[in-house]
Amino acid sequence: MITFLFIDSERVWRGGQDQLLTLLPGLIQRGHDVHLACHPRTLLEARAHAAGVKIHRVAFRKLAAFVAFLRLLFTMRRVRPDIVAFNTPRPILPGTLASKLAGVRAQIIFRRVNFPLRKNPVTRLKYCWGIDCIVAISESIRSQLQAGGVPASRIRTVYEGINVSLYPPRQKPVWRRPGEPRLIGTVAHLSAEKGLFYLVEAAARIPDVKSRMRFVIVGEGRCRAALEEQVEVRGLRKCFYFAGFQTAPSEYLRQFDLFVLPSLSEGLSSAILSAMALALPVIATDVGGIPELVRNGENGILVPAADPLALAEAISRLADDPERAFRMGQKGRQRVEEEFTLERKIVETEQLCASLLQDATPVSRATYA
């Protein structure tokens, strides 16, 4: 049995929190002792607690870093984890220092975003000092980490995975009645890097879009007001529906004809994985880890980032060809079943952590006293 302490400082629910939550119950089911230090009164806290994870509340605030450090040190000395795992960047430095003082045997980072590392001494210290391994959820992220100065020997790729049993796939093509618009949807945090402004511009370039299509955006974020204004300015209010944040976005996904994600940067999209599991064809940009999920022309279509014309053409072509869309969706489901299952992710993470502990120096329990 391994005792884990995961640390996540986010207050909002995004893909990284969803990916973490699928991992924690899986480790518990395999007999491990799993703890989570997270910001209080968050959706992550509520969902992890419901899943049987032992919760430790730590308020991660910019002006109270020392308080968070003391709280983490206290938690580690009480929990006595074998492994401390960081799910978000902010707690890495204070958490690593606390781990050293508490005698934790191994420290790992889960890197879930594809942004380049900042080239400054603080970032280099954060990702290299005292860290035994960085888990990249795509090869694209691995490459970014190496370009940022992290030694290749400290990086392991463990692809994200999904519980396919929760996603019954579509069994036949979706044929709409004459005059019934097709549903084009996305699930995303409404932030600039998701590229949703280009989706609105793409819709404006599709002939007869107001009668042919409806676009559904599931998610919340700081760009929502600007996106709604852009929809209004482009005269597309009839075409777009903003569903807001949904605790069960798969209920919306099941209604879509096509899934679209025009990201400018992406580590490995949980939303795309969900769409593929439901046998939805995917139209996405060829950035980050997306090409590791979507094979262009096979289970979806890849277009250049920030190119609304190419995006419009892909949407229009696939929306008008339900048979091709259905075949692509089936290929996507098959790809998830073969390479992106939740069970594989959990087992690979467990094996990686066991190997780190095997190489680590044993720690006397007196260290925690």
C-alpha cells in the first residue's frame, strides 16, 4: 500500500481537476491510502470527499504562502505520505520544502497544460529541485518540459484515460429532419486559450448558418461576456446557446452531432476524450496533445489554430455528411478503448509511483515526530 498526498490549489473546476478526480478513486480501489489537500469549499473538495478521498483543507492565497506552507507541513507530518503529488503549480515550492522537512520519500508533479515553462530561476527551481518525476499527460507536454530545461530522465508520459463504461457510444448515424439544424457543440473553460472566438468567426463564415446549425457552448469563464458580445455583433444570437457550467456535461455531449474544440493551446483534452468515447466525430486544432488523440481524417478533422475559414469549412463538410461523421465517431471510440482507458492510466501511475519508492531511500517514522 502507498500513502499518497495530492495537492491542488485551484478554486475552479477545469480539466485538470476532472483528470485528478478520476485518478483518486481508482487508487483507493487498488488498496492505496489517498489524501487530498485542496482549497476549501470547492467542487473538487466536495466530489473527492464523496469519492472516499481523505480531505485536508488548505487555503492557497498569494499573500499567505507561509501559512499554506505551515499547513502543508502539519498535514504531511500527520498523514506521513510516501508520495506527495502536485496537481497545480502554485503549491510546488512550499510543498516541496514541506516534503523535505517531513521526510517524504518522493515528490511528483502532474503537468497537464502545454504552456512553455518560464525561463527564470524560480521556475527552474520549482520544477527541478527536490522533484523525483514530472508526469506529462502527453508527449507534447513532455517536449515543452524538456525545452524548458527539465532533464528528460525526470519526465514520464502517462496518457489521460476515461471510464468508457460511462459513455455508451452512438450506434447509428444522426439524420435530422428537413429544415432541422444540426447541433455543433463544445465543452470548455471559457478562457482565451480555448480559441472560442474563432468558433464564432467560423460560424459567421458558414453559408446559411442560421437555418443549418446551432452551436452549444458548455462551460463558464472570464471570456463569456466577450463571447456573448461577439455573437451579438456578428448577428448570430439565434445560432448560439451558452449553457454555462454543467456538473454532467456528457448529457449535452450526447445531443451533439459534432464536437468542436478550436484551442490555441492544449495539453490533452478531457472533453475530446469524452466526445470520442461517445463516438462523436471531433473537429479540433492541431496544437499541443490534440494530434495524439485525433488522427486527421480518421476519427476527426484537424485544422490550423486561429484559422476561422478552415474551421468553417471543416464544420460545414462534416455536418453535411452524417455517414462520414458516424464512421469517424466509431473510430474515435475504438481509439479510446485501445489506448485511453482509465484503468490503464491508474495502473501506469501506480507502477510509476512504486518504482520511485523502490529507488528512494527508506524513511524512518521517527522523521515525522
